[in-house]
Amino acid sequence: MTATVAASNPHLSEQLAAPPGAGELLLVGGGVALVAVLLAAFVWGRRRKADEPGPPRPEEQPRLPEGGPVGDVVESREPDAFPRTEQRLTPHELKDNGGAHDSSSPR
């Protein structure tokens, strides 16, 4: 139907079209708005950063223990051998290797 209306009035498409330069104006306005939002976010972030407490002073820093630095615990353990079977073992069929407790100590 619009094709028949446009065919009967050849100047109708010119009347419905946006004025020249409207697209450029829209792009420039969008760019200005984007820059304004980015600047506002930057200022807001700087203010939040300024409100944070500063780094600790030297007297607030952690100190070494009286006996010096704590060393690593070195121990050697024998690896548990997996039994050679034809079937895959499920976790409840394996020996308990929790590490947090001994098998001789009560739970």
C-alpha cells in the first residue's frame, strides 16, 4: 500500500526522510555523551580511591617471630602401592589416606 501512495506522490519520500545532517548530529551527540559518562566514571573512581586507607606505616608491618623465620617441615613417606587388579577400584575400596589423622588414632 505504501508503494502505491509513494507512486502517486513522488515527493512523499523526501517529506518523510530525515533532514540532512541529522545522522551526523546524532553521532556527535552520542560521542559527547559517551565521553561524559567515561569522565564521570573516572572522577568517581578517583574519589573512591582517595577514600581508601593508605598503606600501613612501618610500625604496623608484620614482624618476624622471636625464633626467626619458620622453616619448612621435611619428611619422607613411603608411597602406598596400588593393588594390581583387573577391575577399577572405587574410592571406598582404597586405603584411607586422609593425611589429617593416623590410621591407629581414633576418629
